[in-house]
Amino acid sequence: MKKTLLLFAAIFTFALAGAQTFDVDVLSYNITSDTTVEVTGQVAGSSLTDYTITVPSTVENAGTTYTITAVAAVAFMLNDDVDIINLPNTIITIGNAAFREATYLHTVNMQEGITTIGTKVFRGSTKLATVVIPNSVTSWGTENFSYCSGLTDLTLGTGITSVNNRIFYQCSLSTLVLSGSIVALDEFSFKQAKVTAMLINSSVPPVIHAGWEGIPAAMTVSVPVGSLAAYQAADIWSEMTLMEDASLEDQSTLSTANIELDLNFSVYPNPTANIVTIKSKQLENADVTVHDLTGKTLLSKSISGTSSEINISSLTSGIYLFKVKVGNSEFVKRIVKQ
């Protein structure tokens, strides 16, 4: 009798688990409520178009339409198939290690609406190149970009208030753009990081932990016009090379990030020695202008198709602003010329 009950329990548990999960197209889902699901990963053996996964905002199963509100923990960990992941604006949470050590993943397009990003989400994804954290994100964990040896461009949204511990551990990122909402750098935030340049959209210096493991003497920091004296008087910041940047005062991280995501743009590599490639689903009648940090226009080009190259080999080493305009929309990317 006891064995029979155990067998029945096992069968019931298996059936219940089966009722909570389902597959549609190339993605697997787990039901989290009567109306919501989380995406749990790619269906084993499924084939991707252009190595891209676009997570829909809703999915139907057994006559019920569910809203997709989360990327589950470890959903795409160790995935060796996907290059690009596009997330919908219904996603609220990205779980721990969701994209950890995804072998070929180089782009994750996140939209406004996400509020929580877990811990070690992108850790060890060595092909990851460009990341824009939406302004809606107010909570994020530690070690999210540790061991990301290919990361060249990261923009933190205005909802993030601190740079967390070991966020850039053994990460290749050399230039970091901080929004005006950042108020603190944690003690181990730059532990074994390779960041050597920061561009800060704040006239008030963020508080750096007294035991900070960054290397101030190796850091070049650009700040808004009129705020140089404040940084020169602040602890640890005063030990860095400081300069004013005319473009930082009116720079809008919110509008720039949204437009870039809406138009599905990718601008790389960054840093670069000669060529900058611009890819998008919509390059028709796009205008690109390259400016120095004083706002002077150095290059301009009209581009079309899905990919175009800008040659900046004639420019000296430094930081340049690439303004991309399509119709009435535009965004600005900072590119480091080596």
C-alpha cells in the first residue's frame, strides 16, 4: 500500500509539473500565475533564425493567453546557440544568472519596464559587447558583468543609484558612462576591473567607499561643465585626472537609450582603431555625424541598408560622439578611438 501511495504521489507530482510548463516555438515557459509566465530558456534542439531570439509579450497555451513578465534564473545559462536576445516591455524581472556564460551572446535588448536584475546575470558571457540598462531598473545584484571579456559599451539607467561590488570583476570594459542618479561606488565595485575612463552625468560627485579597490591615479573622469571644483574637492575623486565635458550637461540617458532600443541599433566595436560598424533593422535615410567633446562636427555620412561602416582612422585618439538620426529620432553614442 505504501509503495502504491508513493507511486501515485510521484505520478501526480510529474503531472502537476507538466501542467505548469509548456513550449511554444523555440521557447519554454513556466506558469507563474493565472495570467503570467516566465520564459525558462530555449527549447532543446530548436533552430534559431539568424541566431536571434525575440521573446514575445504574450503567449497562448491551452486556450489561455499569458503575459510574459520574467526571464527565469539560469534561463539561457550556458546557451551556445543565441547571439541576440530581444526582450518585450512586459518583462519585469530578470533572474539570477539568466544569461550567464552564454557562449555567443553579444546583444541583449532590454526595454523600459524591467525593475529588477538579479545577480551574475551576464557573468562570463565573453561575447557580450553592448548593454543599456533601462531607466526603470531600480534593483540589480552583484557580479553582473564579471568575466565579460568582450564588453566595450555599458550605459546604466537613471534608476540605478550605486555601482555594486565586483560588478566589473575581470571585465574588459574600459569606459563607463554613469547617469546622474548614481550616488555611491561600493568598496569592491572596481575590484580587478579594467575601467580607466568614466563619463558622469552628475554635478554632485558620487560617494566612493573609503576602502575602494579602484586605482584613482589610472582613472580619467569627464564631468559636466561647472562641476570640476566639486570633484576636485571630493575624496578619492581628487586623485583622478578630471576634465569638463560640454556634452554631459544636457545629455539625456533616457531618450538616448529608448531611441537606440526602438530602432534596434548596434554600434561597434568600442573602443576601435579605425572602423565603426553601425547595424540596424532601419538604416534607410539615416544620418551619422561624428563630433568631438566640444561639439565640433568632424565627419558626416548618410547611410542605408542594414549595415554601414564609418572610417575614423584620420582622427586622433580620444572620445568622440556619434549622433545617429533617423527621421525625427536620434541617439548619441560615445566611441573611444584608440
